[in-house]
Amino acid sequence: MKLVILHLSDIHIKSAADPILNKHNEISRTLYQHINDSSHLVIVITGDIAHSGQSQQYAEAILFLEKIKKEVTDERDIKVDFVTCPGNHDCDFTPNPTRDIILKSLGNEDLSTIDSSVFENCTSHQASYFSFKDHTDQKIIEEDRLWWTQEIEIGNEKIIFESINLSWSSRLREQQGKLSFPFASYEAKAQRAADYRIALMHHPLNWLDQPSYRQLRSHLRSTSSFIFTGHEHNGNAANYDDIESGHTILIEGGALQEKTLKNSTFGVMTICLNSKKSSYQQYEYCKNQESYLPKTIKNFISPTLHPKELTFSESHIEKIQDCGAQFRHHNIANLKLSDIYVYPNLKDQSDQSSKPKTIPSKDLLDIEKFSQGIVISGEDNSGRTSLLNTLTNEYYDQGYLPIIIYGKDIKKNSESNLKAQLERAIFRQYKNDNAVSIFDQKSREKKILLIDNFNESKLKSDRAINESLSFFLTRFKKIIITVDDIFEVNQLTSIETNDTTEELDHFKIEQFGYRKRTELIQKWYSAGQMDHESDAEVIGKCNIAEKLMDTVMDKSLISPNPIFLLTFLQSIETGNSNQLIDSALGHYYKYLLTQSFLDAGIGPEKLSQEEDYAMHLAFFFYTKSSFVINREEFENFNDEFSRKWQKSNFEKKEQIFIKSKVLKKQNDEYEFRYSHNYYYLLGKYLSENILDDEVKKIIKNCIEHLYVRKNANTILFLAHHSSSDNILFMMKSATDKVFNESSVADFSESCSAAHELIKHAPELKYRKTSPQETQLNISERRDIAEENNPSQNMEIHEEKEPQHIDLSDKLTILFKTVEILSQIVKSNPTKFERLKKVEIIKSIFSAPLRALQSFYDFLESHPKTLLNAINRELSSRSENLPEETINKVSRLAVANIIQGVSSSFIIKIAQTINSESLMPDIPDAIKNNENIAFELIDLAISLDNHKQLNRGKISAVYKKSKSNIVAKKILDIIIMHRLYMFKTSERDMQWLQSELKYDINQQHSIGYTKANKLTRIS
């Protein structure tokens, strides 16, 4: 059995001349494929049916909807019902003083005590809508003006639709967070039994005031399978899952009609009542084809409302929602795993190809796809336990009975022992008095076993492992096992049972790539959004975190697993946030090292002496020119440290450093487990001994060869510790030497070839998208680029003679010197005189501009080289293309390259130097400099945040660049970068469009809402 829902929203019918009224057939045709095997279609309309609540507008709406219904029933014999709710455009805002006085008088009144006649009066402006509703909503079993219920039965399944009128208190000029709702009067609504409960309302919940928002959100999420909304014209489908309030799917409808059919969208929800699977397909109008084309599809496991015989105990809920004692969010009193969890990707270990298949771990929710046994391996801190806890919650919501047992508790493989282990787990995890008995009587098909850290089991022989897993396989539909990355997984590739040999699927948890990092950042900040924080501020925080994480999470230094990423995000949110944002992030690295020692049981009073020992040990590694030392070398170091600094027992020290995971040991060889600890400690040693001649030589050599990864890391971490003038000016000198054969680019006649070539670049157009989606897309492209070109991340280990340093080395030196130099001044804003800081800023501005001028000089000397190279490539790939077309495409490609390279240098400089602490000094660095490149950098800095646009600064640069095509093309990129990366007010967008003539597709949408706190379906 299948239910199909056509979801329409925000139709805004104004008159019979509206273009949407002629598109009923185009909408109907999209339904044909969905209703083939369905007996029931429900047309759900989430408000703004009319433009201004006039009766004639609803007459047109009825004709329009009846045409859709007729065309569908002519195609197939199917039942069609309508479910609607009103929006703010369904209100007739003709002046009504009585209603205005009543709304004003309600103020902070307890709405549950208000007489129903008051609500009757307040909904008088919706009279025409209610006449329309009486025609459409025909299955009503209970109603008043604020909430009405319809019931539909399909086979044995009962589906309840709840229509909620949040527009009863709407005003002509709607303000977010100002609507209210008398929830207490409707709290009993969840008592009516149903298999599915579907709620619909026009406004998303974040348009309610805080008391109404909290109450209604909690109620709907705990009682509804699906929630349909509209209003924001931003179509989306999202999955909310909370172990306390349950599993809910949120559907936000796009606008079917604004003023035209441009971006006209609607959705089709298909719910398979047997398999409990559902999907939501978005359609968007294509003018060229005069039809609605599928845009995106989201797949779900449908939440159902069947009461459960077995329910999780409170202690078990607390355990599987635990984020770990080390994680706190200062905006969330009780941080839960589901608040911040992001599913990792899994690599198929059975795929022996050069590019093994990767799947989202969320695919495990569709458990039927997999073998009866699944093994998931992963390194320490990769999130194995969190994945199992999350799956447990999800399987429970799907109607399964999941049980978690722990490898450390599996000590014997006897049947009695294993059975007792299961019974103890059932007793602890389910709160019913007779839980074990109920569980035993349930079908094996309903049971899923999850074994966490099986590698900690006392069972070591293949026979014992096989017998224990065979026991579990005969009792559970599926078993999922996690092990660490050094466990011999071949012991688990197949399990022999009494009847057959079960092959087990084997996956390995992958480290978080760029997209997963972005998802985690967005979940962290959206989960903690405060009532007083604007959406733009939250997006701004996400943007800052992205940049900081890019700086910190160098894969050669820190493994990008969830533990380190969350620790970093927590560091930003705690007292060190300003230091992290404006510094070289040394505080974060120190926190990681300190936490390692504390976790190993080192008391706070002994932390400094352990860190000092580790610091000297790191320098000892450096002097050996090796990342690995043997036991004899380690003992010799300990003897020397004991002689010179403090008596130290080698065995105890070895134990502490292994237990704290500062070092790792293999075959009597030692190395630092995490590179960030090694470089942090090495930088500290160099900083504390900076006047030593040997240290001076080391620093000088590293600065001269920054293209070597270890040298760059050494100086970067030295900058975390040192505010020495000597280091500052050594770095400034190195920065000033890079590309010093070229002048500073000013986009004048010295780059005439660039002017000629860049003019073919097309005018840029802004098309609506949320900043979050933009960042996710950027991160995904970075993942793809890294996967397709792994050589770009290869480290350079050997130092070269000056004559052998190539362009790639020079660019690495350039950006490393600029990055380190900016980190030094940002982390120590009060330790350097302002005149010194201004000179540093000038150097940071000038060095990349010299590199850019070097590029322009190449174009000047070889104006056709790049064009001819692209011509040849196109000709070899597309032999049948006319020469004129090839030339045109080549010119466009070259123009885009020049525009991209030029703007990326400017934006890179801006992001590198951007810091609140340096804002007073940047104008002095630009003052008396007529180079428009400096002004473009200054503008890019001012736009690299969520604040309102500085129109005066934009206008000034716009006027200067109008006669300079290179500068103008760079300005265009800077403006578009701001629009795509941050939430920009509609007023600022209108100004850019009207005053500066930028092509901006404006829509009345909110790119970021509290609804985005839900987990996006990927």
C-alpha cells in the first residue's frame, strides 16, 4: 500500500490572469509515475493559497485544484482528498480596529485562559479562507478555528492530518518570532490513536514567540511522523531524530508562484505503508521545456506511531546519548549525541580495486541491504561507539529491538555465559519489569545485536570467536560488530553456523573529509543558536570556524576525526575563543597535549614537568633528523635529562608517555603518536632557547626552506610560542624576498595583456542559495579534488639548492611566510608597536601582489601561450568543433583563469590578515597608497564577515574600478563571494542591484532558519 502526497505551498493566487492557473496539467503529469501503484492521493496545501484573502482568489483556487484532481483521476482510478491550512496571505488585512485592539491586549496573557470567542474574532480576517476550507477539507473529525483534524484510512493503516492555524495572529507586516499559539488548549491532541500523524502549518516554528515555539515544537516532534510547512519559499526535506521526542520528518515547501513562474516548485511525498520507506521528490518549473522537472529526491525511513511493548530505560537513553564527559556546549545545558552527530563514511574493505567503494554509514539504517553480519573497524577516536549508539536509536525507532553488548564483557564462549550476557543487557537497557521474557518471545526478525569493541573480548582463538558469533547469529536478524584498526579482521570474514557459513560485510570508518567537517560545524552552531542570535551571526560563526579549522586541521598534523574536531569547536566556544580567532591557535594544541596527560592520570600539579620533559624529547628527535628513535636512544636521552635537569625513571616515563598517547611504541621503536604534539613541543623548545646559536641556525635554515613541510611546521609552531622581534623581522625579510624581481601589481597598464584577455569573462550573476549549502558544496569539491589528485598533498622532504627552487616551491614559501607573519602579529597585537605592525601589513599585502604581477608579466611576454595551449587541448578532444567555437571557448577559459587567479590572491590575502585586533592598523597601511589592489584587499577584509555591507567603501572602489577592467572583475568576484558565503539582507541585495547593477535573483526566502537545526538528508 502506498500513500502519495502532492505538497503545494505559497500559490499566492491574485487573479484569473495568474500564470500558475494554466499549469494544472503540467503539475498533474508529474504525479502519473507516483500513483501507478497507489490507491490514495492527498493534496496538502500549506498556506498562502490566495494573495490577499479575497473570495474571488479562492474561487480561482478551487477551479485550479479541481482541474488537477480531474486530470489525476482520469489517468487512474484513485481517491483524492485535500488537506489545507491558512497562511498570512490568506488573511484579509482590511483595517479591523477591533481585532487590532484584541491582539494588542493579549500581550503576555496566558492564551490558554482566553475565551474561544476571542479567537473567533481574531480569525475573522480569514473568513474567505474558511469558506474555501469547507469546500476542500472533507474528512474533518474534529475542528475549531485554530486546529482541525482529518482522518484517512488506507487498508488497516490510519493516517491523521492535523491542520494548525498559526496565522490567526498574523499582521500585515509579519515579524519573525512574534506569532503566538495557545498550545495548552490542544495538548491532548496526541491521544487519538493513529499509524501516522501528519501536521501542517504555514509558518515554520521559528516564527513563533519563545513560549509557543518550545511547547509546540516539543509536542509536534514527539507526536508527528511528518511536519509540512511553507512560507519561507525555501524547499527542503530534513530528518529530525531525538531519543526523547522521537523521529520526525520535516518538509519545507517552496513557492508554487511568487510573482511569476520563475523558481516555481512543489513536492511529491510517497509513503510506502508496508515497508515504512518514504521519499520526497522536488519539482521545479523549466521555462524552456514548459514543464516541471525533477530537482532533488530525499529518501527516508518513515516514522510510525505504534506503541512499543519494550521501551528504553532512562539510564540507557542517557548512555547512548552521551557525548563524552569532555564535551560541553556553553549554549546547551545537556548536550546530547543526537544534537551534533554526523554520520561518517565507510570504506568497503571487501572491494580490492584501486578506488574502493565508499558508502555513507547512514546506509546502515536500511539494514536489509547488508549481510547478516557487519564488521566496522576504525582507528582510535574514529567514532565507532558513537556510530553504534546512533544506530541503536534509529533501529529502535524503526520498530526493531536493538541490544548493545561490549567486547570487554565477553569473557567466555559458552552458551550459558553468552545467554546470561544478553539477559543482563536486556534487563539494563529496557525498563519493563518482564523485559527479558518479552524480548525472548519476539521474532528473531525484530532483533538486532550491536557489539562494541569486540577487540576487547577475552576470546582470542578463531574457534572461540566463531562459536560466540554463531550463537548470536542464530538469535538475531543482524549483528553489527566494531573493532579497532589493528584487530585481525580476517577472523571475522565468515562465521560457520550449524547450517551454513555466513559471510560478513566489512567496512572501515573513514576520517572526516572537508564536507563532513562542514556538516559538523553547521550542526554544532545551529544546535547552540541562542534566541538573541540572528541567523547571519550563526552563519558568520560557522565561517570563522571553517577558516580556523582549515588552519589547524592539516592532515599531516592532526587526524581529522570527530574527537579532535569537536574539541576544537568546543575550544572556540569557551573562554579561549578570542585567542583562537585572533591567534596562531597555540592554545588549542596546548589543550590537546594537556588533556592527553590528564587522561593518563597525571595530576595538574605535575603537568608542567611532564610537558618540559616532552619538550626536550621533541628537540632530541629533531637533532636525530628522524621521527623515530630506538630504545637505546630513548634511554640515553633520559640519562642526559636526568643528569642535566631532573632525575627521571625511564620505565615510569615510558609508561606515562605511552599511556597518554604522546608516544607510540612498536618493536622497541618510539615516535610521537600525533604530529601536532611533536611540533608544538619543538616550537616551545625553540622559543625558550631562541638566543642559543644552534637554535638561531635552525630557525634561519627553516625560514629559507619553508617549502619543506617539516620546516614550515617548525616555524609555524614556533610562532605559536614566540613574540620575538627577531622572529618577526626574519619572517618579514623572507616575505619581502619572495618574487622580489617583480613589482607590486596595481592592475595598471603594466598588465595590458591581462586587461585584453579578461574582458571575455562573462558578467557574474547571483542565484539564490543558502550560505550553508554553498559551504557544503565547496567542501565537497575539495574532497573530490583531493581524491582525484592525491599528489597535490605529497610532502617535500628534501631541501634544495636556490637554483633548483621552482615556481611551486616559491608559491609555497610565499603563502607560508605570509601565513606565519600574520599569525605572529595577530596573536601578539599589543607586543609590537603600531608602526611595526603597519609595515608588516604592507609586506603581507605586497608579497602576493608581486607574485600576481609575475603572472601578468608572463602574460605580457607570452600573450598567446595560454590561449594556444587551451586551443590545442580543445582541438584534440573535440575534432568536429568549428575553429570559431574553439577560439571562443578558449578565450572564455583564459578570461576565467585570469579572473579566478587574480581574485583568489586578493581574497587569500584578506582572509589571512583579517583580525579584529588589526582593524585599526589596516587603514594606515593603505593610507597614501593609490594602488587599487590595496583597496580591493581592504574591501575584501570588510566583507569577510556577516555584518552589514559597508556601502561607502564598496561605492568608492566601484567608482575607481569602472575604468579598470581587471580591478572591476576582481571586485565582482569579491561581491559574489560575500553573497554566497554570508547571509546578506534583502535591503543590501536591493542596493547592489539598483545602485551597482549586479544581477541578483532576489527571492523572499530565509536562507537559514531554526528548522535547519534538523539533520539534512544527504
